[in-house]
Amino acid sequence: MKPNFKTVNYRGGVVSFEIPEHWKEEYEPKGGGTFYEDRPDSGTLRLHVLGFSSTSGRSSEDTLSQLNAKEQLEKLKCGLHVKRYVKKAEENGEVLSLYRWEICIPVPPVDWRMACFTHTIVAGQETDPKIREELDLVDEIVLAARFSTASGITGDYYPESQQP
């Protein structure tokens, strides 16, 4: 059975995506969001958005076109490109698998952002049917995300439940 979903408008809508409504959301005051199902052995989805400016004066579209040409990237329905990969890491002696999606977003005239989604699980969990289903769901979530091309700097974000 598919879960009901809620919309996350990260940093005022710089990135918008759907997650299961029962997942927890946590935000860092200066950037970064964490999303997860509150159960043992669940993976953790993190999102960070980085901002860049061209110092050469080239347009954001030109810069991203050149970056995209250097990589084997998948084109999303929205026209942006995604780089997907998995890498291993170790934390407190535990080996982890980090599933990563990187999407570059033009912010005309010369700026651009990179949305970095990372879903972390304990290495070897990929064979567990429940975790495999979770990974497939996260992949769908990321590939269906929406990205703002509006310029400006987003401020600190605290959901109602985490106001200082």
C-alpha cells in the first residue's frame, strides 16, 4: 500500500518534493534538512543546497551546459540533469552506503545551485526487501522534485515545531 504524502518546501520552495506524511523532518538553522521514517534500520534522506556564481560572466545556462557535457547525466522530466551514484563511508566503525543525487539548477543570469540529496543506509541493507522498497521510493521522490530558478538568498528556516 502506498503511503499518503506531504509536501516539503525546502527553504521557502528552493526545492519542493513529496515525502510520506509519517516521516520526520528536521532542519538545521543555516542549511540542510533530514527526512526519515522513525523506525529501526530506516535510512535517512538528507538535502543540502549549495549556491554558486560565475566569476567569468558566463550565463548560468552556459556554465551548466559545460558541466553537464563532462558527465554521463540523466535528463529529468523538468529538463534539468541529475548525477546519480553510490559511495561507501564509515561512521563509528559502521560501513554505510550513501545513495547520492546531484541536480544543478540555473539561476539566471549567472548564478546556479546544486541540490544534493543523500540517502544513507547501513551497507548490506540493500538486499532487505523493505530497504530496497525504501530506496526505490526515495529515487522516485528525488526524480520528481521541483526546483526554483528564482534568484535571491534564502534565510534561516525553522518549521513551526522547531522555532528557537
